[in-house]
Amino acid sequence: MKKVYLSLLVAVVIIAGLYIYKKSTSILELVSVGQELTIEIPRDRLFLAEADRMFKHIDPRLLAMEKNKINHSNCQITFDVYDADCKVGQNLADIFAALPQTNRETLTWEEVKIFCVKHYASLAQGGRVNLFLVESSEQQSKVFVYVDPDGFYVLFQLFEYDDFWIGESSWRLIVPR
């Protein structure tokens, strides 16, 4: 009987250890659990007029893109928000690789703007980076949105350029579900 209890205790410790190891090595943490973060097209296009006033700087390359307009007339997009536990020198591609397969769709620039205005409270603040994947010229690109008391500052970069995290705060990824 003692052997059974001992074996059971060992099994519980091993399973708990594997759970803790898996949890501690995960790069992404889903922070939007239980929230319905959605935008609806075309109804939420009303947010675009307000968005233009809130965005203080937008990378000119992003504005010049042909694919920055919403290309569907009637849909609803639900989002997941992840905090990425970045280590200094960690490659951004590792973070995207950790996303579930269902969260790897790209957005248009208009969809990013609507999300930022409509779900302002879900954006990382205080110098942290909000990261969106957008489609540009048939390839994935990154849009970095910084929230400042003055408004939003937006940078654009093709995905082919690697980013390495050098800061102490984490990234926030906002992706369609």
C-alpha cells in the first residue's frame, strides 16, 4: 500500500513539474480571456474620423500602401490580446511562432486604426509596444503602435527585417481570432 501512495505521489510531482515547466517557458500569455474585443465593418468605420485626430504620427510608408483599406464590406472581427514575455535579445519571429495557428491572420491599416480607437483600454500603455500584423504588397508586415498621452505614434516595418527586443517591458500582440 505504501508503494502505491509513493508511486502516486511521484506521478503527481512529475505532472506538476511538467505543468510548471510548460507554463514558465511559454512566451505568450493571453490577457483578453473573457473579453469580446470586436470590430464590425462597416458600422465601426465611424471610428475612423475620430482615429484621424488621435494618431499624431503615422509612418508615411504605411499611408502609401495600396492594401490599407478594408477590403470587405460586412464582417465582424474578434481579437485576442497577448503579452509577450520578451527576453533581451529575443527575436520577434520567435514570438510570432508561439502564436496559435488561428491567430496568424493579417489586418488592414484601417482595421488597426478602428481597433486602437474602439478598444483603447486594451492597448499597452507607458512606453510598451502594441504590435499588429498587416498585409502589404502580398507580404506580412508589422505595425508598431505606441500610446502616448498626446495620442498614437505608429511605425511600419516589413516582416523580413528582424527585430530583437532590447527593452525591459514586454510586447503586446493584438491579433484576429
